[in-house]
Amino acid sequence: MIVADSQSRDLKLDDPKLHDEAGRLAALHRYEVLDTPSEGQFDRITALVRTVMNVPMAAVSLIDSDRQWMKSCPGMPAQQTSRDISFCTHTIQKRDPLVVCDALMDDRFADNEGVLGSPYIRAYVGVPLATPDGYNIGSLCAIDTMPREFSPEQIAVLQSFAAIVVDELELLRIAQTDFLTGAVTRRGFVLEMEKAMARNRRGGHAMSLLMLDIDHFKHVNDTYGHPAGDQVLKMVSNTIGNHLRRGDTLGRLGGEEFGVLLQDMDLDSAQQTAERLRAEVEAAVTSHDPEIRVTASFGICALESGIRSTEEWLATVDAALYEAKHAGRNRCCIAQAIAAS
């Protein structure tokens, strides 16, 4: 255990966000990046870090409540570890980079399982990933299997790369909201589906997906004009969003098509939810003069073992939506079961 000295106690008073764990976790979760697939911009940064720092391993590491999860980790044997053995947990406790030249000679890490065993960490330098509001959500780190020094120039470069990582996270956050409706963009929605599938694989949580399409939307645009069509899109988005639980996700998938991701919900409950949302859309009225009413058709698909990708899940629920349209619109249809192979 590390005992805080007077200097660290003064830092706690001067920089309270370093010790506001609830605020730090809220800042991390706002990015909605945990358990998402690898992305090129982060992999390019860690590749550059490995080259510039001449190290076999580098990582964009995010510290959750009880785990370290890595958005990019070339050279590392695992994408996730428990938080209590992570070097980056120590990195986020300060503003300056954490430099460890020989982990076996450092009381904090000498008996660490990642030092004594794979990936055999001996030298480490980590820079905190500080959000614009001042919370350290993780680190960008370079790791070597041999003891070594890191030059001030190398550390400065790592700090610059860390700032770029935060900029990329901010861009992802901004890009995940549809400007017109306030719903999540298709890209952001697919990322939420990826996380839901990962959560299902870890713990068997039930997940269901709805896809809805506004009926005869082209007629609305042709009759009343595109500004009126925009009103309808916003009305439907608000109506659906106001009747979802916290933790569920509404996404605009394109045009007049929306998706709803229902966490911890089985097929029977998802069907009830879809019917309730269908009725709410049918009852809603725009502020347009004259008022405009619309209906929507829904496809429903629970996450089953036969579904192995977001593309397959979307295609399956889309088929159910097509069935609802073909059967006369303003109704809900359940997707056919997928056989696991």
C-alpha cells in the first residue's frame, strides 16, 4: 500500500478531481467507448508510439470501476485486466507522466503479476488522458520488457500523442449524435450494439433490437414539404425517446428509419415495448398547421446465439420490419429465429 505524504495530501486539496472517482467514471462513460471494436485512429497512434519510443508494447488504456480496458493495445497479450494490477491505475492519480525505469526495483510493482509473468513489464511510461473537464479517464502508455530510461523528448512526444487521443475521443462523442433528431447516429448506434453483444457474451444478459420505419414518409414530404418532414422526424424521435428506459438507446439509422436497443429485455417484453411505442407514435401530433399524424412499422429481434455480428442482427430485424410493411404497415413483426451453427 502507498502511504500519502504531505505533498500528495496538498495535491488532493488543490486538485480534487484527481480524487473524485464518481465524477471520473461519469466522464469516462460519457464517451461510450468501453467494449467497442478497434478503430484505426487509435491503432495508428499506438503504432507510432511503439516506433517513436522503440518499445514492443503500447496501449490506449481506460480505467473503469474494476478493470483496465484497452481501446488499442498492439503487442499486449490481453485487451482487459483487473484494475488492481494495472500500472495505469497509478498513472491516473496524478497529472504528470508516470515513469518506471525498472519495475522490479519499484516497491509498487515488484510483485505485480504482469511484471513477474506475461507480458513481463520492466519499463513503463504513461501519460494521463485528461478530459476537457479535468478528469483522468485512462492513459497512453509505452511498455518495454527490459529496464530502460525514457528521455524528456520521448516523454514530450507521448504527451502530445495523449492529447490527440483525447481529441479523437471528443470527436467520436460529437459524431454520435444526429443533429436533427437528437438520436444517436448510425455509427454510434452500431457501437452500442457492439457493446451490448459483448455484455451478452460476458454475462448472458438478454438484449433486444427494434427497427422502425415511418409509414408513407415520402407522402409527407411531397404533400407538406421537407421542413414539415423534419418536424415529423423530430416528433417521432421525441415520442420514442420519451418512452424508453434509462440505458436503452434510440438511433437514427438513416432517412426515416430508427433503431431501438433494449438492454436486459427478452423477446416477450420487447414485443410489448414495440406495441406500446407503435401506439404512442400513432397518437402523436406535430405542431404543423395543418397537424400531421403518422404511423410506424416495427421489426423485433432478440439477440440469439445464432447472431454473431451487428450486421447480422440488423439484417435480421430489417427482415422483420419488411414483413411488417408488407403486411399493411402500422404493426409489429417478430424476426424469425436464427439457427446457431
